[in-house]
Amino acid sequence: MWEVAAPEKVVAARVSAVDHAWRALLPESIDGSGIREAATLAMRTASAANTAGRPLAAANADIPVPDQPHLQLCYAATLLREHRGDGHITALQTAGLDPCEALVSFAAIGAAPSEVFASRG
């Protein structure tokens, strides 16, 4: 599989797509002080995140940090999102819920319409 899409090529494509999207959507703001400040704060927060036991956050933390502030902001947001998501998985495992039980519990409280779960079996 890696011959088709090596990890470094996938990461490069993701960074390129994010760069193009930001440049298309926020051309006036991309080099502004607000983006630089947000990137600095987000990177500080992301670098303080403990990734032990959080495999998706750890994998994202291992990706090289981009040079441009808008890409650093996206990098930090991705790392923090995965850190949060890994925390949900840890909480479910600690509670003794397997993946099916977690989805049933989620559906039972009305957290999402039942159609959302159709693809999950």
C-alpha cells in the first residue's frame, strides 16, 4: 500500500491542500499578525500536550512542523483535535465499553440521528 501513497506524500498533499484552501479563503489575512499570534499560541499549547497513550496525537506530533504560520496553526489544531479524540477513546476503554457499546450508548442518548450509524453495522 505504501507504494501507492507513502506517508510523506500523503502529509505533503494534506499540507498543500490546506495551504491552497487558506490562500483561497483568507488571502488578506494569511500573513497577518492575528494568524501569527494564533499559530504561536496554538503551537505552544500543542507542544505541551502529553501524547503518551494517545496514538493519533503522537503520530501527528511526529510530522514535521511547517514553516508558515497558517500551516502551523492548522498543524497545532490537528494535533490538539487528535489529542482530544484519543482522550475519548481512553475514557470509553476505561469505562469498559467496546466500540459497539460506545456507538449504542451514543445513539441511545440521541447524540446523533440513527442514520449516522447505518454505515457502522
